[in-house]
Amino acid sequence: MRPLKQFLSPPLLIAVCVCSAPAQQPAKNQPAQAALAGASPETVTIPSPQLAQASPPGNAPGYMDRAQVEILAQKIWAAESHIQDLLKALHPEKWIVSNIIRNSFGQTLENLHKSLDGLEAWRSEFEKRPDSIYYGFETYAAINATLPRLDGVAHAVSQYENPSLGAQYSQAGDQLFELQQTLQPYIAYLLRSPDQVLFVAQNNLASCQKQLGSALNGQAGPAKPMKNTFVEFHARRSAEGRAGERKSARESKDSANQANKKTESPAQPQPLPSH
């Protein structure tokens, strides 16, 4: 089990630390209204809530040590290698089937190869970091994506090539499925550990807030009325804003002057028509 501080965000960690401060007995003959009389208020401390006791890792359901996880990862690799060897003995080009069936099987076979490549990539990372929830889950999901495609290849091989060879594919799929079922409890263990720590932290925070509220209840004194005040806001315009306003005013003034000149100018005499 990792330390509690590794799974707590700063607000939760601060709350737990505050609540874990030792309880102090208040001084005798201390006035109840010292804060209202001008004295500085005292720091309120509350007892620390009891953390839930986690079971030892060895007794937790699904727990495996590093050596056991590495052995499981090696078994998954051996199952992958066995499937790859079976695929090398496959000859779908000799099947007497229609082009539709041949193309469909070719697509299934290609998807199986991709699934095996992805499985090996995640498995190798998980073997390097057996305590990683992320790599463990991705390995589990990669096996889950490989199994139905392997089952489709096994049915096609049994029907169009050799029933005995198809049974070997099915056995390889069963072996890989059993390894997946062995991996599943360990992933649940990895997911459960931080979840329990977070659950305890949330309960402790709620307990801290409740006890702190009870301790501070009535110490602030009655509420004091405040006078109504009128707040005046004095906005200051920027230099760019003032320059823009002056420019707009000059343009408006120039437009008005031009309009007045046109109105005051005498009408020009019209030329007489020539005969």
C-alpha cells in the first residue's frame, strides 16, 4: 500500500493534516467573549479522525508480488508465440472456397496479427512495470480483442483445412483466456487500493468539516449591521480612447461644415439654350 500523501490532492492533504493536529485543552477561567473584547482568537484544534486500517497486501484479494506478475507475463508471451507458430502452418491459399469467403478470412487473419502485435506491445510494458494499472488494463483489453479473432480463425481452419489444426487454435485460445482470468483479479486489486485511500480521505475530510463547524459554532458573536453606502465608480479613459473620440468629433465637425457650405453657396446660372 502506498502512502496516503501520494493519492491526495493538495486541498485534501491540507484538510487531513489540519485535522490530524493533537487536541488541546482550553485554558481555565478564560473569558468566553475574548475575541469580541479585542483579544486575538485562539486556533481551534479538533481530534484526528481514525483512518481505516488497510489489510496487508499479502492478504488482499487478487494481490500478486512482482515475481508472480512477471511469471504471468511470461506465460502470456508463451501463449502468443504458440499462436504465431500455428499461424505459420496455415495455408488459406489452398482452400477451395469462394472469393468472398477467402477475402473475409484474410481480413480476419490480418486483424488477428494486429491484435497479437498490440498485445505484445502492452504485455512487454506491463512486464517492466507490474504495478502499473494502465499497462495491466491495456494488456487485459488486448487479450479481450484477440480472443474473438482467434476463435474465428479456428472455426475457418476446422471447416476448410484441417479439424485437428483448428482444435489446436481453440486450445491456444482457451489457454490465453485462462491467463486473462488470472490477470483480472490483480487488476481489480490495483484499482481497489487507490479507491480505498481516496474513500478514506473523503470521509476524513467530511468528519473534519463537521467537527470544525461544531467547534467554531457561536464563537464569532452576533452579526453586526452595516451602514448602507453609495459606491461611486470613476472610470478613467485610456489615451487611445480619448484620441479616438477627438478624431470622431473632428470628422463630425468637418462633415457639418461641408454641408453648411453647400447650403450657403449661391445657385449657378443655367446657360441659355442656343438657337
